Amino acid sequence: MKEFRQFVVAGSPEEAIGLKRAIGPGALYLAGGTSFVPFIKTPVDVLIDISKLGFSSVVVGGGKVAIGATTRIADLMAPELREAAPMLYKAARRLATPLVRNMATPGGNLAYAFLPSDLAVAFLATGAEIEVLGERARRVAIEDLLKDGWLAGDDLVSKITLAGRGAGQGTGFAKFGKGEVDIALVSAAAWLEVSDGGVAGLRLAVGQTSSMPAFLEEAADKARGEKVTRGLVETIASVASESVEPTNDHRASAGYRKHLIKIMVSRAFAEAAGEAGTAIAD
Amino acid sequence: MDAPAGETLVEVLRRLGFKSVKDGCYTGTCGGCTVLMDDRPVASCIMLAAQADGSRITTLEGLADGDKLHPVQEAFLEINTPQCGFCSPGMILTAVSLLRRNPNPTREEIREAIAGNTCRCSGYVKIVDAVVLAAEKMRGGARR
């Protein structure tokens, strides 16, 4: 039994935010709870269940995919989404197990980005926009959210919007852990746009390398305008590995993580090139 | 019924006597505590009972129709799938949910579906065999 003193099902975003502001740090939002319930060991005064706020639908249209923050992660693997935004399927499929994915939510996964969030990495690569409600309500590009200290206070994530798949574009997601369903030691995601055989755009991110995911602008800049070759993939992977200072802990040494970053970034890039319909030249 | 705010679903179910629901790891890793929540398998050890309010929860106890076992249970018995039996309730519930969504899964799809249900006795081969057999039974609508 956990020391949670009160459980309140919020009926509206205003109610949830109002409670959080009134009570402060003693109150916590609860979405799927799959990280929160097992891993929070300290007493909590009030748990605010935010799963019934109407943030659980996925809307595809206008070249975009809008994901409600409390959609079940299992639902991101739906066949129609696999076509519209393949990254969602790739990242969701590698996130924990079906039992967890049937409860866990993308909003919760983002809020716990300091834990190993796979979706934060996928969303960074796909240029997601995050809608946040609360006193500091905003719609913000995910890389700016990362620069500005992520989420705090009464911030309540309501929606994540990504661009749908366009012509000449591809996505890749790679992850390496102890086993298929374990927390990653390193994950990497790539979004690639190819035009006239050259890189028109690249977005790269890695996760589980330190306390927060990293958006790799320097490595991506190296690729712009270049032909898609084996040499380019090696360059990107090396720059990516150089630009991150990984954690050194009981799960993996910093050096091993740097080694894995190279391999995971290469795999994510290769998968993205394949999806974009581009062969990697020698 | 009432449950304290901090009580997990597995704790409430076992308190009520539903002992097929195993409390194994309390981290959502082993799948012994699997129940169906509105037909989807979930780990009842990493959710609070309060989160299940308004949902339909199915445990292994609710699968058989009187003395008539569910086809997945029959298949597990026919193939002698359970060894120690600890994972079987969760494994069976996950299989039931899979077969409702996908009546003709490949072996690979079965393996992906049971990825959250750990069996430490076996190499999973007989478990997958049993789900394949159950799928045949359910599609045929009769015993083989």
C-alpha cells in the first residue's frame, strides 16, 4: 500500500490545475500511473487523476497528427497511424510491454522524461509541438521546452502535435537495452527529408544518455545538403557521439554509451533513409 | 466497493479472494498480476484500484462458463503448458485479449503480445503452441 492520502478524479482541466495550484507540491497529476505508482516512495497528499479530461483522442488531418496527452500508448500503434506518422508506431512498439502500454500515456511519458522516455526522443526528432495548460499555458516546440527547463509547477500537457509523413520523408527509431523490453541504455530517433538525392532536412535526438534527452542540432547540420552516403552516416554518428556527455552509472559506462550512440544514430538514420526511399551510397 | 487511495488493484483483488492474480514484482515487469481492464491486459500491480473505477475488470476466475473452461484454458491444459503455473493466469488472460482482437495471430504476433508476461520455467514454445491451438479452437468453434 502506498501512502497516497486522497484520490480525486478531475472533471475538467480547470479543476485539475486549480487543485494543483491550491495544494502545491503535495498534489500530483496522475495519468496512466505506470511509472508513478511503482516508483514514488514518498507520501502524497492528493493524487489528481487527469485521465478523464477528454485528452484521449488522436486526430489525423491537414498533414498533422494531434495526440491527446492521455491517449493510451498502445493506441499510438494503430494501423492508420502507422501510415500517417510511422515514428509513433516505431517508438511505441519498443516502449516497455503491452501491459504497460495499455495504461501508460504519452503525456505521462513526457512528464517523466527525466526517467527514460522513449517518446520524448521520438517527438524531438519529429519536431512535435507540445500544448501545455496552466498558469504558463503555451504551445511550444519540444526542443524549446527542453531548453526552457521542461515541465514544472501546474503545467498540464494536453496535446502533442506532429507533422504527418510527407513525400521524400522518413523516420527511424533505434534502441538498445539489456533485452527487448528493458529500459534503453541508449535510444536514437531520426527524421529525414531527401530531395534530389541530398539531405534537405534532418532532425536527430538521443535519449537515456543523461538525465534528459538530447536534441542533436550540430550532427544534423553536418548533413544538410549532403548526398546520402555511408561516409555521411559515419560523420553524423561520430558528431552525435562527440556532442553528448553521457551518464556513467551502474547500467553502462559513459564510454560504452558513446559507442552505442554511434550505432543507434546510424541505425535510426538508415531506417529513416529506407523509409524515405533513399539508398545509402558507398 | 471502497479502497484506500494508495491501494493497488492487485492488492484489492487478492484481498477480495481473487488469488489467480499474482503479486510478483510490483513494478509491472513480470505480468503475474495481469487482469483485463475493459478487455485490455494491464498490470494490476502498477495501477491504483481507484484508477479502475468504472471499468470492467476480468480475472482468470471470470473466464470459465460454469464448468466449461475457456478455449484458451483448454488449450493450456491439452498441451500441458503450465509448469509451475505462476504465470499461467496472466498468460491466459493476455492470450484471450489477443485472440479477441486478432483471431488468427502469427507466432511472432503471439510472442509480441505476451512480451509483458514472464515465464521463468519455460522457453515459451509450449505457451505459443497453446495460443495457436486456442485460436484454432475458437475459429472452429468446437473441440478438436
